[in-house]
Amino acid sequence: MSPVALLAANGQTNSFLPLLPLIAIFLIFWFIVLRPQRKRQQALQEMLRNLKNGEKVITSGGIFGIVAGMKDDRVHLRVADQVKIEISKNAIVAKQTEDQ
């Protein structure tokens, strides 16, 4: 008798079946959490690449400002008349919309 037939005769099941719930949970987690997060991150990176002077932005610290200049990974924001700050480009989280 073959080893597979002996295992089946002893009442042991396929070792893959207990993993099915874990695989299903991972797939659900992937489609609900990881995939949308990756899309948001790619959209943010695209927005940062296309950032131009004069655009209104919001930083992760909640500062509203207008892009006054850029160099490498830093951005100069005008936050008031005659007031500019220098921040990391990665601190920008969104462009301001008309209702903000």
C-alpha cells in the first residue's frame, strides 16, 4: 500500500486544509487594508513629484501654506506675508482644495 493510502486509511487529512482559513484571512486583509494603502501612497508620491511653486498645500503638522520654492527634498512654504519656513518635502500630505 502506498504512503498516501496509509495516511488516508489512518484518518489523517490533507495538511493543506488547515491553512485555508489563514490564507483567506490574509487575502481579505490584503484587499481591505494593504492594497488601498499602497494606492494612496502612490498617489501621494505622484503629487509630491508634480508639486509646483504657487500651489497651496497642507503639512502633516497642520500648517497651511503656499509653495515658494523647492530644492532636493526640501520645500519653502510661505505661511504669511514675509514669513517662509523650510520643511521636508515628505511633510506635505495634501494640496488644499477650494473649500479648505
